Amino acid sequence: MTRIGMMLALSAAFALAPLGATAGETGEKVGRVVEESAKTGGHTVRDGFLTFGRTVRAFFTSGGSAATETWHENAARTRENAREGARRTEGEANR
């Protein structure tokens, strides 16, 4: 199986996994946790792309030291957003 095929199969398995666990309160809890986890992952990916773009812009407009500073500032913001998402996910799991 090719890498793409394996990734599609794995993605489908993860997408359909919550459907099997929809029995009562446990299923609702699993669904909320999966949803919050997906949001956290999506926001982290978005923040990573924004960090990269801002760093490239800083490099071409202000040079290497500005790019390094921009990278560190945005990485700290991304890290804090990911930690906040982890707290929300944990809150859903403990609810």
C-alpha cells in the first residue's frame, strides 16, 4: 500500500471511530474530546503556517536577525495556543 493510501485509510479510521462510540454519555464525551482535539490540531497547523509566512516576510523586509526574532515570537504564541487547546481538550475529557 502506498503512503497516500495508508494515510487515507488511517484518516478514514479516525474519522469513523467516533461513530462506533456513540452510545449514551460516553459517546457524547468521546465526540466532544475528538472535536476539541481536532480544533487544537487545526489551530496549531494554522499557527505554524502563519509563523513561517511572517518569518519569511521579516527576512525579506528586515533581514536575518528580524526573521529570527519573528520566528521566536510566533513560536511562543503557537506554543501558548497549543497549550490552551490541550487544556480545553483535557477539560472536555474530565467533564
